Amino acid sequence: MTTRTIRTWLAPATALVAMTALAGCTGVQSALVGAGEQGATIRQVWNLMLAVCGTMYVVVLIALGIALVRRRRELAREGTTRDRSLSIALGAWSLLVVGLLTVLVAASYTADRRIRSGHADLAVRVTAKQWWWQVDYLDQDSSRRFTTANELHLPRDRTVQVELVSGDVIHSFWVPALTGKHDLVPGRTNALMITPRAGGYYRGQCAEFCGLQHAKMAMDVQVDDLGAYQAWADHQRTPATPPTTPSAQRGLAVFERGACAMCHRIAGTTAGGVTGPDLTHLASRRSIAAGTLPMNRGNLAAWIVDPQHPKPGANMPAVPLSPQDVSDLVDYLTELK
């Protein structure tokens, strides 16, 4: 067994450990947190289903116990006698089951309508790719639009319509604490609503197997009050700050003249690639490589030198750079806040 094979098998566990290390999340990755209006609606349906199914399970166990200890009635010599009380009980039980199933179906249908309804105060387009997320913040004024990657910022108590698009295969967008999951299908635009009710950090995840690094396709979600969100959005619309140190200036030159600029964009520079994530404000993000590694200088350098080590199969190639070039490039990227 090769080391590469072992790493591939351990990829899901490694991703979980890495995301745990990021910490700071307001709640665990659970649909029972209910930090969004849609998530709370889903939790209500879950509570109803748990109450109904749990009660029915207990009743079935009681009935089974009675049946096991109950004596079998004697049979008449000329044939089997009917147990009228048993027939009535079975009929009542059937009606009860049908009635409860009807209640659950109606509750599920009503919740689905509530989740998908509402007026959107903000529109965001999320494009899933192998294996990262592109997030475009939309606006009728094209000059106010901007793009980030692998993170979603939302204003509290505002409804956001999230358009879901796939750039390659079928993915699934899921932030369980805030809303339900929805597939992203190539050639089709889906949408869901999110109305956060509690501020903090939450973890999103691709919930549909989409290839080798499916387990390392996470999404950081931050919910702030409206003022903080608007301040963040205004900052994201600004171009990258020019490098302030000689090493960072050399790092910008390394970025622009090398392969980096062919895939990545940094507003305010000559780099205009669209294949990879937008790096204009890279250093302000909590993680790199779609939640694979926490954002820090060491991880950033390791990712540049050998992206296949933490994320085998990633489309980012290992770019041959000298140690000095790597150091200068990291100096520049860490200034992109």
C-alpha cells in the first residue's frame, strides 16, 4: 500500500480534523442548531417527526410485549374463532398510522413552502467547482459586485437568495445550521433562501460526492449585523492594497510574471485569471483550499510549494519557485487583507 493511497483513504478524517482546528464556529455542523429562519423551520419538522415516531415506537413495543405474553385463545373444534376486539384494535391502529403520516407529510410540505418563500434583500451566486466555491455578490449596479472564494458573509435578519450553479459535476450546498441542502446541477440554476437569526461563524459543506476531494470542500459562513456586513462588503469592493515592503513588492512581481496570474485574479494588479479563486483579499479569509488548512503563513507557503500534499487531485499545479520567491510571494499574499 502506497503512502498516496493511505492519504486518499484518510482524506475525510483529515478534513474533519483541519476544520475542527479552525474552531470559532458558533455551533456544530448540525441541522438542530436552527440559527437561521429556514434552519429553525427544518428543526421544527424534525421535532415533530421525532415526537410522533418516538411515541409510535414505544407503543409498538408495548403492543409487542402484550402479544408475547398473551395467551392464545382456544380454537373451537369446528374452526378458528374471530377475536372481535383485536380486529377493532387493528382497524383503529391503521387509521392512526394513516392520520399521523398525513400530518407528517403536511408538515413537511408546509415547511418546504416556507423555506422557499420570502422577499430577498440580497442576492448571492455560489458556483461549485472541484473542489472549491466561488461566491459572487450580486447587485443591480455592476460596479458594486464583487467575488470571493470559499467563504460566505451574510447580514443578520436579512433574507439572502443564494443562486446555485455548478461549474463541472453535481455538488450539493449545505449549511445545516442555517438552511437545508440543495443540489447544484450543471446547466441548471437552483436557488434557496437564507435568513440568519444569530451572528457567528458556521460551517458549510458539499453534501454530494463530487470526486476525490469531496471531503475537503468546505465553506466558511460568517453572520454579522448589517453595519458590520456592509463595512466588510465595501472593503471587498476595493482593489488590493499595494505592497508595502520590498519583499512584498518582489512577491507581487513573482505573482504577475509567473503562472499564478494565469489562474488567479487580484484586483488592482495585472493578474486577471478566472480559473482559480479570486485572491484580492485572500489574507482576510479564515482558511485556504476550501477549508483544508487554516490561514497562516506556514500553510500558505506549503500550499504554494506542493498543493497535492494536503489536497491530492486538486487542479492547482505545483509551481516551481525558488525558496526566496516563495518567501517573497507569501509576504505579498499575507498583505492582501
